[in-house]
Amino acid sequence: QVQLQESGPGPVKPSETLSLTCTVSGASITNSYWTWIRQPPGQGLEWIGYAYYSVSTNYNPSLKSRVTISIDTSKHQFSLRLTSVTAADTAVYYCARLIRGIERRFDLWGQGTLVTVSS
Amino acid sequence: DVQMTQSPSSVSASVGDRVTITCRASQGISTWLAWYQQKPGKAPKILIYGASNLQSGVPSRFSGSGSGTDFTLTISSLQPEDFATYYCQQGNSFPYTFGQGTKLQI
């Protein structure tokens, strides 16, 4: 059974860097597109970006200057790094698997982790 | 970016009702459209992809249709566990974008 689990250090102060990790179990991390999606409290979903086996990345232009998604195959993890955060970055952050090709969809999701940006 | 607009934003219904939710894309997206269900405090769950393909394990009372810019999600006979928020998502071009959600209430 494939499972995704987000983890992170907790609250972040404005202007600092948000770092989250997603641990993948039950699936190969080397042949899938791993993505981050966020949801501000009471609002809708925003796709942040994806990484594919250190071969390619693709980021939402609205966040591109501040975002890095990377994969650590040895730890079976992928990570999100978002710099210079503000209160607007407060959200539940989900890691998810993106299926590309003709059956494209986000088919597996982590449970989500709330990140609060506050001084 | 492709804008996804759902209607209605919220709908009230009863167990056994048939409910239809609409999603409109700001430009043609062929059938690159997925639907998700989200319950409070939980991650979204994929229901439909490719506009009309039912994800494995999803009850057959859920169905999707449409192509181009106009899409619908239909629940044929509402069950108590179906009361949730539903999101459409386009997969035609990056950045992938979601609709604002439709809250289905009792």
C-alpha cells in the first residue's frame, strides 16, 4: 500500500525559509512525478510544482522564484523549500503523486501538514 | 493560466437526491479534467480523471462528462458520506489549476 507522509519543523517566521519533507512508502520514488500542493485555511487548492527523479522540475510561475523541490532517492523522500515566506504562505501543505500521460491526475496524497507563518 | 470556475459554490441536497456540479475552463482543455472530493481535515481524494474515467474503488454513483470548456460531475443518488467539498482540476497545461470548490451540504 502506497503511503505519503509529510513532516516539517513547525511554525515559520516571516522572511525565513519553509522546509517540508514527504516520505514515500510502498512505491518507487524514481519513476513518478512528486508534487506539492497547498491550501490556505478555508480556501482552495494551489499546485506548487513537481520533481521527477532529479531529471526535471516544474514550478508554478507564481512561486517559481522562491520554490525548490528535490528528491532524495536514498531516503525515499522528496522535499519542498520555499524561501522568504510571508503570512500569505500559511496553508496546509500536501505532498502528492502526479500521474502524467493519458491518465493524468493526482492519485495519491499525504494527510497534509499545516504550516503557519507568524512572528 | 487556465481559470477553472465551478458552480454552484455551495448546494444543499438530501440523501437520495441527484446532484450535478459544473466546472468551466477559461480555455479549451480537451478532456484533461479531474474531480476530487475533500472532507473536512482530510486530503482531497481523486474521483474522476480524463473527464469521465472513474478512479478504481470509487462508487459508480459518481460520473463525469464534458470536453473542451464545460464539464459536469454527477452524483446519481446521494449517500451520507458524499457530503463534502468537490474540486475540479485541469491537467491540460501547467500550471495545473483547480476550481474554487463546491460545498455539498445536507
